[in-house]
Amino acid sequence: MKAAVLYETNTPLVIEDISTKKPGPHEVLMNTAYAGLCHSDLHFIEGLYPHPLPVVLGHESAGIVEQVGSEVTYVKPGDHVITCLSVFCGTCEQCTSGRPVICTNTEVKMPPGEARRLEWPKPDQLHTFTNLSSFAEQMLVHENALVKVRDDMPLDRAALIGCGVITGFGAAVNTAGVSFGDTVAVIGCGGVGMAAINGAHVAGAGRVIAVDTNPVKLQLATKLGATDLINPNDGDPVAQIMEMTKGGVDHSIECLGLKKTAEQSFEMLKVGGTATIVGMVPFGVKIELHGADFLRERRIQGSSMGSNRFRRDMPKLIDMYLQGRLHLDDWISDKIQLSEINDGFQAMKEGRTVRSLIDFGIAS
């Protein structure tokens, strides 16, 4: 099968012929239908987060089950599935306390360098990324990295739910706990930010403020539930929001992963407000906050994959999409072939896309 391999950071991905092993007892082999290009992948391409190389990246995907291991009962060949990097064991302390997104069982949620599911003729180990590696025509994954979805859900839209949607929507609804009437600012209107806007709107926020420098993305944000638009090119976004809200927001959701915007997300809070950091701040970078601001019960917290319980959350998100309440149709900026993956990441860096999807040619 074909796969995109990253050999060195800050170099183009190379299309190679590789293979996977046969499914073990709790593993599933699936044919990848669509894989989204996520900014998180770009962080690893640019070396902002360390990972063993060479590696097949990709983690936002949907496809069709090809073969299952001897102990797998949850899915069968032909089932439509979404992948999720929040693979869980179901038995560790975090899983049994209702937080499977931070499962600690390293036999299931294997750390970088541990998984040996990919094979090729070269002597170096070809590494799996986030226990998935979806920039390939097939994927071999643990059964608990999949959720089975209804057949009438288009697989291109389903792929978006696998990372961008569950991360942003979940950050608003699960992590931040946005409630009726809240004022919410979302910083960064890429795929994750758009999902956070839509999530805050669905949760009943009274005001949803979209913050981005791209006018096209800001206009799309209004279709997803944004009530107000802030362009930092027009001036300090914190000052603009403080003036607009007369004191700050209940929730800020940072989706860019920058030191500056993470700090701004805290600065724009009202008394008692909470900042939720979703974006991947580069490894080793520290953010600085004024200690006195905590005296008025302002909070800052992280969010991993939208604090999801993905086998519960993703089917509900699919129902919402099919009911017309979750707006995914405008997110797909482009569908590309695997051979065009480097062009897709270049478009991302230039801010020309919300989401590009690799189309592997499987009818959905």
C-alpha cells in the first residue's frame, strides 16, 4: 500500500510502498477512505514536538473495516468507522473513573516508538503515529481506537469528527462546560476553532466571539454560530473584547497553540472566567500570567481531544450533523490525492484552508 513517510523534520513527506502486519487478537485492519490534514501533524513535521522518525503521520480519518482479530466483537468487515487517537483500555483508573481520553495503559495507548504495526523492506523501524498513522491506504489499529458509525453518514464528513470536530466541540461542551447564556471567545478559526464555535452555539452560549486574522474564516464562523467577530489586525484583541463585553468573557477557548494567544486567552476573562487551551503550544514553551489575576478566581486549563468519550460523543455528533445542527459541509476546503499531501500542508501554512482531506478513492 501507499503511505506518506516523514524522514526528517522540515522536509517534504515521501510517498512509499509499505505494508501492515495481520491483525492481532484485539486489532482491526481498515481501508482508509479519508484523512484530514490537521495542524497537529504540521507541528510534528516542523519539529515543534519530538517523535521517532521515520514515521507515517495522520490521525483524523474514517474508513471501512477490512479484517478483524480473533477477539474483536465490536466491529466486523464492512463496518464504517471513525478513528480516534484517544484509544482507551477500559480498565485503568482513568478509564473506570470516566476519563478514557487520558487512559494510562501503555499496552493499549502505546507511547511513541512502541507500536510495530507498520512494515517495509528498509532496516529502520517505520513508526506509527498516535497509534493510528492515517496517511496510508490501510491502517492497523487497536479495536478501542475505533467507533462504529451509521452507514448513511458520508465518510468525508465523518473523518472531520475524528479529530477537529471532537476536539473543538468537546472543548466547549465537555472541558469548558459552556452553558446557557455564557459569553465565549474562540481564538483561531481553523477546523478546531470552527468546531468550538459550533459547540458553544449548540450549548446555548448567549454570545460567541470569533477571533482570527482571516476575514474569510471569520465570515464562515458566523454560519457556525459566531455572533461577533474580532480581527487582531484591527487592534489588540483583548482590548477589543474587554470593550465589547464590558468586562470580559466567561470562557475563552484558545485553538492556535501560540504563547501569545494562550496568554491573551487568560487576559480576556471576566472575574471567575475560565480559559481552555486546546492548541498545541510548542514543546518547551512556557506561558506567563499575572499571579494577581488568580485572586479573582480566573482559571486556565488544558483540553485533550475535547475531553471526549468518543464512542458516546461521535455518534451523537453524527446525529446532529444529519439533523442540520452541526455544520460540516463548509469545512472541507479541498480534497486531494495522497501524492498532493505536501501541497496540502503548504496551503495550511498559508492559511488558505479550513480542512483539506486526502481522498483514498473508497466510495462512501
